[in-house]
Amino acid sequence: MILKVEGLTKHFDKKTVLENASYDFGQGKIYGLLGRNGAGKTTMFNCLVGNMTPDSGEVFMDFNEDGNIRTATFDDIGFVFTDPHLPEFMTGQEFLKYFIDISKDKIKDNVDLDQAFALIDFDNTDRHKLIREYSHGMKNKLQMLAFLILRPHVILLDEPLASFDVVAALQMKNLIESIKKDHIIIFSTHILPLAQDLCDEIVILHNGKLSALDPEKMNDKDFEEEIVKQLTKEEADD
């Protein structure tokens, strides 16, 4: 299974954020999307999931079968936002029950709520609190759990571990690694050691275009210096 991004372009007034951005993302890998602030990482995610319409370009799902290439749909791609969008008048348990009910046609297996909450170390007391009482990290846990239950082909994570404490971040990291074989996982981050530790490939978004970091540099002691070099290369040339 491959997510094929072809010629994605997006302008805002006179500013070009994405310019003919193209890349093939494959199943079974975790990709780190790295770029400077304002480079267009969140814009790209919004274009991929259909929240935003690109000026040009296409996004396809290729299932590695003869002729089975089609335009990606909303159901193919899940987007875990940095700032969770959750109904704060519900408890965590009520929300998850509601989410499962409205998504039952898309969920392949029966879901046990106790087992689901255990995946993200959510205790019984917190499950029955109103979401408005949750910390940012708890809201992010609940949001991520919903997508883990839904299991879309592609999972986009925007700064996924930024709001978690040390223990919760490690749990989430292990959970992401445990499901990657069945999915395409792309996450944006500013934490370079996390990208180096968790990712199978690093994709750089710079000047509106996507490019891969040389895999041999992934475990290089000068990894961070190489990333900075790539993200400032054209500026230095100017």
C-alpha cells in the first residue's frame, strides 16, 4: 500500500506554501516530516485529509494490485491534530461510545472499551470525567485512541507527543511502533531526537517541496547538523 502525493501545490494570496510537492509514502513505515515553522507541514496534512483544497495536485492510494489505484478519500486518512477537536460536554467514555457507534461501518473488529482505554493507560476515574476537565495531554490521548480504533490506512500525527509527560510519551511511542506494519504513519515534529529514534525515513519540507533525507544519515552522529543544513541550504546559497 502506498500513499502517492503528486504535484501538490497550495498558495495563500501571494505566498506559495506547497509547490509541486511529490512523494510516495509506503506501508509499514513511520515517516518524520520535518520543516521550519511556517514551512507548510500542517497545510500539507490538511490537503491530504481533505480539510483544505490544494490549488493543484493529486493524492492517490495505491494498493499494489493491478489497476487498484484510486484517489484517496476522507476514510483513508486520519488526522490527529495538535489541538484536539473533541466534544467537551461529554465524558471520555461517552465520547468513545459515540465515536464507535457512528463509525461502526468502518470498524472491522468488535471494540472492548476497557481494553481500548487500557491501551493508552486511561484510568476508570478519568474515563467518567467531562472532557473539558482533561489536560491537553489527556485530550490528545483520547483523540489518538479514536483513530487507533478506526485504523485508517494512513495516520497523520501533528506534533503527536508534544503534550505528553515522559511516561505517556513512551507509551504512545511504543503504541505507534506496534501498529506501523499495517499503516502508513506520517508525523511532524520539531524534536529531532524523537524523529531520529522513531522514524524509518525522514522527509523534509522546504521551499514548498518534499525530499528524502539520505537514509545513511539517519543514525549519523551529525544528524541534527545535517537537518539544519538541509533546511537552510538555499538561504545560505542566497
